[in-house]
Amino acid sequence: GMAPINIDVSEKLSQALPIYLGTVIGLSLLIMMLVFRSIWLPLIASAGFLFTVFATLGAVTAVFQWGWLGWLFDIHDPAPILSFLPTMLIGILFGLAMDYQLFLASGMREAFIHGKSATDSINYGVRLSRSVVTAAAIIMISVFGGFVFSHTTMIRPVGFGLAVGVLVDAFLVRLVLVPAALKLLGPAAWWLPKWLDRILPDVDVEGAKLERTIAHQ
């Protein structure tokens, strides 16, 4: 019957989830190291994403499984969350979180490359990108939030989880926690071990080398 099949699917998804999450985090670390030439920024950004994931899954569990605020979201019969929900939330939230992080970190890195102090670079990156990140997050929260009151039971926790995840990641993690952690690190936020710097390809995203080449011509 369907019950044993559903149990098998849930077990397989549970077993694959740590590998899936580890692969996602590992790839994000590698890509951000390549782009931003830093070891601390990718680690902090990835830790922020894990915080977002745990906060999101906790909120979904509290509302849809435990029945917290059920009167607000019209939940009369709390039930276990869907087995595929964590995998779906992690995939979508990862894409959005890294998008917001790239907006912010690109401005910070650009300012640091052009001679600004570590603190000024962080302030510059936040000022440059906060309006874009805020607008993008509000749009996504509005879209996902609309699914919370859907008549389709499977859609509601997905919409709620994504709305909460974007809210936490954009406004708490990317605009507050990550800049605060980078500011505490100071210039060390842009440190990369020399041996790792030699191994990694030099991706000149800011165009600094091109500017120097043009200046010498």
C-alpha cells in the first residue's frame, strides 16, 4: 500500500538531507572563496544560512506540527510536516540567501579593493545594496505569504516556510548579523591563506586588474 511507500520515501529523504545540505554549503564556500578571496566571509555567510534553515524549520514545525498560532493561520488539525519540505526549503532559500549575500558582499569587496578601510567597506556595501535586498525580500515575502492561506494543505507550509526564511535571512542575517560579524573581524574578514590563494583561480569580478591595465596604457 501507500503507507509503506511513504515511510520508505521519508527515510530516504532523511538520509539524503545531511549530504544534500553539506554539498550545498560546500559549493557555496568554494564559490565565495573564488569570488571574494576571503575565507571568513564564506564561513560567516554559510553559518548565517544554517541559522536561516534552522529558524525556518523551527517555525514551520511550531505552527503546522505543534499548532502554535493555529487560530491565526486557520490550522485546526496540526500534523507532522511533509517529508520533502526540508529539502525544498533548503534549495529555494539557498538560492535567495546567496543572491542577497552577493549583492552585499560585492559592494564591500569593491570598496575594500579600492582602498577603503574594513569598516568603511562594510558600511559602503550595506548602504549600496540594502534597498535592493529589502525590495527583493518584500516581494518574495508577499508572494510566498500569499500561499499560507491557500486551500491546498500541502502548499501552506511551503509558503509559510519560504516567507519566514526570506524574512529571517534578508533582514536579520544578511543586513544585521553578517555585517556585524565582519566588522568585528576587521581587516581579517578579507584574509585568505597564501597557499590557498595560490591554488584558487583568480576571478577578477571587480575588474581591478582591467582598471590597472588601462591605467598603464
